[in-house]
Amino acid sequence: MNGQHILRIKTPLCSYKILLERNITVLTGDSGIGKTSIYRAIDKYNRTGGKCDISVTSDCNVVVMDRVFDEFSYIHNNVRNSIFVIDEGREWIKSDEFARLVSKSSNYFVIISRDPLYSLPYSVHSVITLKTRNGRDSFETISEKLFVRTTSGKDVDIVITEDSKSGRELYKRMLSTSVRDIKGEPEGKSTVYDKALDMTNSGVSSCVIVDGAAFGCEIRQMLKLVNSPNSRVTLWAPESFEWLILKSGVIRKHGVEEILNSPADYIESSDFMSWEQFFTWLLTELTKDTTHPYSKSKLHDWYFSPENLEKLKAVIPKELRDKICGT
Amino acid sequence: MLYLNVTQEIPDNVIWDIDVYFDYAYQPSWIDNDFARRVIEDVDKSHVVAPRIIDSPYLGYVDPTHLSGGVKCILCLAFDPTKKWKFNITVCGDNCMRWIQRLSKAKDIHVDVSHLPEFYDDTYFEIMVENINKLCTCYDDILHAWAEVDRCERATYPKD
């Protein structure tokens, strides 16, 4: 399945509107905001065949996943192109079996959880919460992204990136000398919280650059740090390093702009578990027969030309660019 | 005091699915008291009409099995007499933490936690992170303890 989907649920006292942009959405937030109520409403609607005081509407099938995870019956029933809603308290959402099932699935998954789901590559933009307001006849609840702002007004002394090899090399060339260093850690993304905290302790202001398309499992924790009163951390989460190259326009190919304007329409969930995987595939495909084929391990010198570096810098939000590129 | 065990594991003696546990275990007395009424008002914006009847603005008149997972967990921590189980407070949103901290002022509470909650340091704050035996007295301490636990856990990962 691809594209954006809207899930609407109406109960006698409340209506819900959830926007799903990707194959994995994690619904989180305070207690008592209606997360489990959504699950129960869908379950009741399906069990009664719609003969109840609840309506569930979407442009595709909407089902709940049972308390007990049964991989065999899921595959056997061959449910396709549907939205699965999973309530909190299901410990199997952290299992490799579940991750395997999601990775090849044509279905979208809405998972109610506060825990980081390390086995699933989900986006910072897929972590949502619910906001309720008084409507004319009933309460109206809509989904809202947990992570909205990319940067803050804080200064930046150092940039921390999770990218190694190609990514780290390119960031080094793009950023100005006013940035002291770049710490790309080979261990991967789980260390950036640690590093940013270390920097804060040392009185150093840092900017953390992560691949937003796969950093969802860490975003709640990172936002706690970014938003803490003594924080000196700024967070920027472009979809991925490959997305940044594509977005910059250094690769001029017909159709790329259309894809970047509406990636959801082009990314089939059964082919790509995350948008990060898709952008890596796309960049590799677009450059494979050129003089500068893309490789994660080493970037061709062509990407470091002054003209290309300027284009790449232009993708960074201006407020942040002024601080880390010195322009 | 509040004792936190930070873990992604789910041992057999830990309740993770609070609905299953609470719905069959709760007693009317857990609901029919001042503490429970205040928690339910604050977290779920609902009113206790009677021990088995809750008036929710979003759901109408419901029984206590329709309370939020966070409220159910707080009530278990406060009133469950069995002491047989430990609870994972992953079902508790940040808006529950003030109540858990308040409970821990009166008695020792041992819980598992697998997400980083936001504790309030404008109130009683003595939290022991059991993994590293560190006493935290403000939220910054928790952020540091979290990183330390993460470091320890990564150190135990098998090397590639």
C-alpha cells in the first residue's frame, strides 16, 4: 500500500481523525487522551459488522490486531492493503517476528506505544499524539505530530551526526570552520542522545543531525533532552542523507522533484520498510550509470564541488544554516 | 521512594498488559476513595459516580474497565494488595508521573520502565535507578542516569 490515508472514527460523544502518512505510525502521548478508545471503537465496529453507534471510515479496510500475536493466522488470512491498529500492552510489538511481518507487508500499522520500538525503522514524523477540542456537537480529536520544529534559537558549537563514511565526509565539507568538530559515531544512532548530553554537561551547544525517516524510536527520548530547561541541544532531522542529496537538486533527473514533493505516493510499503531505504535505492538507481555513482561507503569527489556544496547547504533550514555553515 | 528498573525486557513477574490485569483484579474499594477520585479527575477528566460507574466526557457512563491504562496502573500501584506482581509503567503517560511520585512519598514503589518518562522536580523527587544504583533528586539526574543505563546495556551487546 502507498499514499496517505485518513482514518475517521465517530462515537456518540467524540470524533477522531487520524492522518497516516507512512506504513508505520506510532500513537503516543499522555494517558486519557483516547488512544485505546480508538482501538476499542474499531474493534466494536468490526465485531458488530457496523451495527452499532460507531462509524469507522477510511479509503481502505481498518482492523485491530488481537492481544495474542499469531503470525501464522495473519499470513494465512492474507489481509492486504489494510490499516492494522494495535493497542498498547502487546509485548510482541518489540519482537523480530513482528518486525519481519511489517517489513514485507502491504498493510499500514498504527501502534499505540510509548516504548522505543528498536526493531522497526519508523520516522520522527510518524510519531503522533492526539489533541481534543470542543466541537459543535461533540468532542473533536485530531492527530498531531510529536516532532514539529527542526531548530531552536540556540547557538551551535559542535555538530553531532549519526552518519559515518559518506555522510560524515559530506557534512564536514559543508559546515563552516566555526563548528569545532563533527562527531560521527560508528555505533550508529543510539549514541547521539549520549553524545548530546555529554556536550551539554561540558557547556557546549550542539546540533544533532539524524536521519528522520528512521529515528522515530529515539525521538521521544531526544525531545525530552532538547526541551529540558538546561538543554543546549538543537535537533535537525532531514529524512536521510540520501534525501538531502536528492533534495538539493545536484542530481538532475526528470520526475525527482515530483517524488520528493509527495514521497508517500511513490513508496510501496511491501517494497520499502522505511523512506530511508527508498531514498537510498532511488539515489543509487539515478546515479548508477553516471560518472559519480552513489555509494554509502565513499562519496565521489564530484559531490564536493563548490557548486554542489552550495546546493546541498541550501537544503538546511536558514535559521540553522546561518549557525553551522556560516553563510 | 520510587525505584526504577530501566529495561526493555518483560520478565514473567512483570505486568505489561495492564488492561488484562486490572479488569479482573480491581475492587470497588480501589475506586471509592479520595485518592482515586482525584487521579481519575486529573488524568482521565472523568468523575466517579459510584464505585462501578465513571462519568467520562468522551465515553459517557462507563465501568472502571474503561479507565485509561495510566490510571489503572496508578490504582494498582496504590491499592493492589497481592504484592505478587511488579508493574511496567510504560502504560503511564507523563501526566501520571506526578501521582506516582506522590505515592512514592508514602511508600516504596518498585516499577519497571521501558520509556523515558517526564518526572516533575517541583515536587517530592527521590528516584532510585536500580540498574546503576543511582539516586536521582532532579530531572536532569534522570536524563543522565538514562544515558548511563543505555551505555551499560550497549556494552553488553555482542560484538560484530
